[in-house]
Amino acid sequence: MIEKKSQSRNTSFMQGLDARLPPLRSLVAFEASARHLSFTRAAKELGISREAVSRQIRVLEEYLGVKLFDRGHRAVALTLPGKKFQPVVRDSLENIAYVTGAIRQPGQAFTINVTSPIATASFWLTPRLPRFRSNHPNIEIHVAVSDTPKDLVADGIDVGFRYGDGHWKGLEAVRLFDINAYPVCSPEYLDRAAPLNEPADLLQHNLVNLDGAVHASEDWSWWLEGQGVEVPKSIKMMGFDSYNNVIQVALDGQGVALGYSGLAMDLIAQGRLVRPMKSELTKGLAIYLVTPAGVKPVPKVQAFIDWVLDEAAREKD
């Protein structure tokens, strides 16, 4: 009998801890909530929203198949299973934290997770990051690049860049720079191409378009029609679903692209792209820096936020 129990225990351990333990974030959220008996105070301590704490508790309860808290109108209380679970979780997490602190190397890098649209990451953030890294060598920046907005809390992201009107539920937004759209091309293209002095002239040129449903409201058709130019079906157009490709084709002298202020300005300042005309158009939208609402960033994340705001302000001067 003893031998069979031993074999059963060994088989269980062979399955791996990952298969037998609930998600770590849910345990951390439970420990803080059980200690404070408040999802709101737990959220403040953990630097996330109350909704995120509540969501993590639900994940844990669903995993265990039992209720851990009785939820009242203004307070929560531990159930009997919750009271049994609390000291085990608390002691286990404290032991992990203690040993981690004892063995962690001094000066180990601190990680900041950032999300950004493709164009903002490629043409604004990436060229400037060396300046931040030179002043903060022990901070690692990891950027999730996507034109589909991410859930900062659910995806564990500290800071985000977003394009829009600045109104997003659950986020605090600071306006960085406005976006105006205007034609850009390489100097070599401009030298050899047909005249390019006013919007209607663009119909005689190869236009490089940013394709895709996400960008359809600010493509060449939108821009030309906004300038009072009727767009014929025979218009010359080359399309890509990545702004990186659009700009690269323009840099290669293959056509005229739409440049966006704040994103194309470095290439224009370097002389790699030029504006053949002054005409521009805007939807009144901008690039914003966003953080979870009601969450006070830790000092190193705040240092990154302050640096971004300084960079954006310097370019307005």
C-alpha cells in the first residue's frame, strides 16, 4: 500500500507544476485581496485596476471550483475555503519573494513593457530609444508592436502609444503630437518625375498607399478627395499593409507616399524625404501616451513616461 501511494505521488509530480498550479497573477491578486479584504485596496497596492483584480479572483475561483470571497456591497469576506487557502498562498509567495531577493544579482535590469502602433514604433520611438537607454542602462524596454490596440492590464503592459482622440475607457492619455498627412517622396524621385506642385498633379504619379481596413479612413483616396480632387478608377496605386513598406518604397524613389507629421519629420530633416507641396490634411487626431487609469507608475516606469513627454515637448519647441 505504501509503495502504491509513493508511485502515485511520483506520477503526480511528473505531470509538472504548471499543470497543477493556478496562474501566478491570480494567486498574487488573491493574497493582496485576502490581506486587505478589499479588491480596491488590493488593486491600489498592485498598481492595476479593481476590475483586473476581480477578474483574477474569478480566474482563481473557476480554477479551484469554489468561492473564495463573499462579495458584499462595500466589502468582501473570505469564505471557509478562502480562509484555508490564504495562509498557504501567503507563506508560499513570501518564501519565493525572500529567496528571490537573496539570490538576485545587484543591478539586474528592470523591464518596462510598452505597446505601440507599427508606424509610431518604427519612426518615432525606435530612433529615440538609444537616448533613454544611455541614461538608464539598467532598464530594459520591450515593445509589443501592433496596429490592434492591446489591453494594457490584461497583457501586463506598463505604457502604451495610441492613435486617436484620446478618449479610451480605463486609460489615462497624454497628447504627444498631432498627425497631419501630406505627400512625401525622395529627392531623386522629385528631380526626375513630372511636375508635382499641387494635389491634382498627384494623379500623374505612382502613389504608394497604406492598405487595410484599419487605415482606410486616412489613405490616398481620403486625402485627394479632401483636397477637392476627384479620384479616377485608373489612378496609379501601389499598396502595402505596413507603413514600413510604404516609406521604404518612397525612400527607394518608386513613388509618392503619405507622410504623417511626427512620424516622417526625422526623414525629412535628414533630407531622405521631401515635401513637394505644402498641402496637408488632418482628422484632428493625435498620438497619445496611455497608462492604466488610477494606477500610479513605479519610479522606473515614471522615468520612461517623463522621458517620452520630454522628447515630444522638445520637438514642439
